[in-house]
Amino acid sequence: MQIKQITLARTPQGTPSEADFEFGDATLPAPAGGQALVRVLALSLDPYLRSAMAGRHLSAAIRPGEVVRGEGLVQVLASQHPRLAPGTTWVAACGWRSHALLDADAIEQARPVGPELQPATLALGVLGMPGLTAWAGFKRLADAKAGDTLVVSAASGPVGATVGQLARLAGCRVIGIAGGPEKCAWVTGQAGFDACIDYHAEDLRQALRRLAPQGVAVYFDNVGGDVLLAVCEQLAVGARIVLCGLMAQYNGAAPVPLNPGLIIRARATVRGLVVYDHWADFAEMTAEIGAHIRAGRLQFREDISHGLASTPSAFARLMNGRNQGKALVVL
Amino acid sequence: MQIKQITLARTPQGTPSEADFEFGDATLPAPAGGQALVRVLALSLDPYLRSAMAGRHLSAAIRPGEVVRGEGLVQVLASQHPRLAPGTTWVAACGWRSHALLDADAIEQARPVGPELQPATLALGVLGMPGLTAWAGFKRLADAKAGDTLVVSAASGPVGATVGQLARLAGCRVIGIAGGPEKCAWVTGQAGFDACIDYHAEDLRQALRRLAPQGVAVYFDNVGGDVLLAVCEQLAVGARIVLCGLMAQYNGAAPVPLNPGLIIRARATVRGLVVYDHWADFAEMTAEIGAHIRAGRLQFREDISHGLASTPSAFARLMNGRNQGKALVVL
């Protein structure tokens, strides 16, 4: 069948732009044994893809000429694999396409999405990989206790907002860091954080000293760069840092020194998080976060673009930090 | 009484030199109530003093005009404090002096040195603060298991050599990093490490790939700087890093980026060590390391200069990395 797809035209330099991508046509054959043909309902846009485009991510590189990788919400049109019944909905590695032919590997890694989940796009956000990232980082690595002051960057994104809300539910005092008044207003208003620092408008170091005068007990870092360094300067003794993402570096900026002297001074524990290590916890995460969502205790926010052709500009917006919530493209 | 002492003449720029210090005379009164007069038998030279001279250390700054701080092995000449009987030997914060008047605070923090300990200078080295640093870092923070590949920098120093030997006794495979063939020969010959990389002569990254092809499970860092970065590039998944010292920065060099991406990639745990936090473990440490020394299972090495006047040049040698083992001045 004739489909639409988006390939990487060239390796982005700096922040990606629409010109780095090419929208075009392709032909898919009917599924062979072990394969399934799916229609893509929605695509998940995630910062790690930028890193993969530069060949710097743990996952495979995305090279010029290749269809851009990525997860999406898909509906099965035709299947030669026992796991995927026609009509059912899944999260799968479909790539930036209108339709995809999933092979057995992709099918085995796909996750079912039941009708009880509304909106279904939650399976790409707080009940998907970003949710698992937040949940595993908070539950398995952060060692946060009630009363701790927890700081999280990229606080209005699906990982940051979920970390902060899980921390609030666990009795922590939660300070977000985000860029711009609109994001900060959502973080303190809807997501219920105790405070949110707009690092575009305020001096981050001054704000941290004011808001965390006793020091930061837990820092959940989604950005790296100077934000990481600034929080390290305000750590409490015995602090824990979860290194989860490097937004500040994904567009190609040089790493900022994480000063080992600050780690020593705080007797801090720094842990690196890779969400793939925690895949076995998916069911536990979805049960817990799902219950919070149904009870109205955990808020989420989706930044939805419409139509496959809007994907490159939506991705550029995400990598510029101009998205408001989980970046999605609904086809 | 008339005594000799060494003051800081000026804040060192870069590596300290003899001209940064002034040798001179002073007069001490007889001890008042709660004080004791001691003769200094030996001084401990430690890299953290350089950091204190720059005002960058957790302990108080050492300023121009002040007698240089530091621990020494002292013998009590006259005492107005019940804890310090005349004739007994202690480790105390005496400073760079021939004799010192200890106040009640210094006396309460002094550690007794019994006649069973030979040589008594061990109380400044592997049975003193460097020994506790090594022991606490290895036992409390490194989480090392038999079979782990452990790398330690400044491997011929009292901390590094002790960490490596404790690790060997615990069944680890131990790789040292040191500067120069003489240090490396001692590390593999006397201290029994499995290997030692001479970073003056070899490409450190190549050597680490060759000697730790499966990755470094534990890195005990005494130096910071590019050595830390190089080891981070060769971490095994799940690695632990103990940040213990910053020799590469003490002379004033800028911090080298500790790339957060490498910590994430290895899902590493990085912990900062401050020896003062582990003071309560002194007795356990001395019992364990003392038993190893008596049984010939743990080697140590002392770099002894003679006479108080030699202290500045010995300290400059230490900060140039030209010492061979624990740097001491015997008066």
C-alpha cells in the first residue's frame, strides 16, 4: 500500500529544523509471516531521538536517508503474528510513518493499550516510557523521604511533572525548574508543586538559595548543563542526584563540568538512570500511576500537533523547549 | 620557651614552592589550665592542606601569616589537661612547629599512639587519616565484590595503596594508576596489585581498555581531572565511583568536566567521600588494617624528610607528585 513517511534528510546541526527532514511517499508490501501492518494513530516525540540522530544515544543511530525512529500508538490493520489481532491498539516502534510493517521483534516489544485507558495517548506519556522513567527514577534511585526537598528540572514535561507529583504524594517539598511563565504556572497551579523557578526570568542560583535554604536533598536532572551545576552548588549533605536526561546537550552543546568537588562536599550520591533497565516494572508503574490519574491526584498535559507532516516542526519546537507538556502528533 | 615554626608567607599560585613559606622563631608560654605543651616528633603532609591554603577546603582556610595547620605525632612535655600524661605520644593538630601548645579542643580530638604500633608514624598514614579514608571509602561506599575490577588512582599513596590492597584481600582484580615507573613497580611488586598504569608513559584510555576490557566495576578516585574522565569512559554497567580527592585541582587547575552522559550510560553510582563523616569507625579501621599489617598482608611506604626546615620543600614535592609513599617530616 502507499504510505507517507518522514526520513532524516541530514544530521541536524544544533537545534533541529524542518529542513533536516523530508516528507515523502513509500510503498509497503502486505505483511509476511510473523509481521503485522498497522496504522499509526499518534506519534510520541522524545528528546532522546535528537541524541540518536547525532549517534550519541544508547539506542541505535538514526542516519540520513533512514525513516526517523520512534514509538507510536498504532492500530492493527492486518496481521500474520498471533500476538497482534486486527483492530487492537498497541504502542510500538513504528517510526515517523502513516502506516508501518512491524516485524516479529517490534511485535514482541509492543505494549497493548486497552479501551479503559483514556485518552489512549497516555500510553505514550505518563503511562508510557516517560512515566516509567519518572517512576523508576523516583522509586528506585532517588531514595526520597517525606520532608525532603526535591528539585526537578524540565518540570512541565511528562517526566519532570510526574516525578514532582509522585514526590508530593510521598510527602516531599517539591521545587520545579522550567522555562517561561506559562510552564511555571501549570507546574504550581495544576501539578501542585510547592514552587517553580522560571530559569529564563530568574537567577537560578539565587532562587535555589531562597527556596531551598537548607539545601536540596534530591535532584532529578532531566537537562544537564548549567542547571545541573547550579543545583549541585546548593546540595544538602547526603543529597541524591538522579541523572536522567541531557536536554542541554542533545542539540550538541559541550558538556558542562559536573564539579566533583561539589559532589564530595555534599557527600552526594549520583546515579545514572536508563529507563530500559526498568522495563520489568511497567505493570507496577501503570497500576500505580493509573490509580493516581483516575483519582485525580496526578495531572498530565499533552502538546498535540495534527498530521504527520507537522512532525518535523513539532519536533523542532520540542527541542527548542517551546512545547507545553508531552509532545505528540495525532495523525 | 623558644620554638621554631613555619608560617604561610603568601597564598600559593599553582604548585606550592618553598618561597610560599617562612621559617621562623616564636615563643610559647607554659601551658595554662586545660592546655598541654608537646614536642612534635613527625609531621603529616597531606594534599588537602593545599586546598585549605586556597580557602577551598571543607576545613578552615590557612591564610598568609598563619602557622600552617596539620596533624603530627607529638610527645607530651607538660600538661594541665587530665587526658594527656607527660611522656605519652599522640596524633594531634599541632601545625608546622617544633613544639605546640594544644588547647582543650585539640586535646579532645587527639588520638593516643601506643607503644605496640611500630613505626609510630603509621598513626599518620595507613593507621591514621589516610588509612581511614581508604577503609571507609572501600568498606562503606565502594560496594565492591569479589571478582570486581577495581581501579584506583594515586595508587602508590597511602590512600590508594591501602584501597587497592583491601580490594585484593576482598577478591577484587585491582588496577592502579600512578605517575612514573618507580611508583608503578612498587604498586605491582610490593603492594601486589594486578597491574599499574603509568599515566606519564602510557595512553591511559588505551591502557584501561586493554586491562579492563569488560569495564571498570569500581573506581576509587583520588585525583579528579582528566584521569577521572578517562576512567568514566571505560565504566562497566552498574559501576560505582568513590570521589575521594581532587589532586588534579588542588594546585588551582579548573575542574575537568565529569560528563553526566557517561554516568548515565553506565548506570553508575557516584558517591562523595569526606573522611570526617567516618571518624566513629577509627577503632574498627585500626583493628582491621593493623591485623593485616602485622600478618604481612598489607604493605605501606613512607617518604620521610628530616628536620622542620625541610617541610616546605617536602610539601612542594608532594604537590608535584614526586613523593614515594606517605609524605612525612621527622623532626
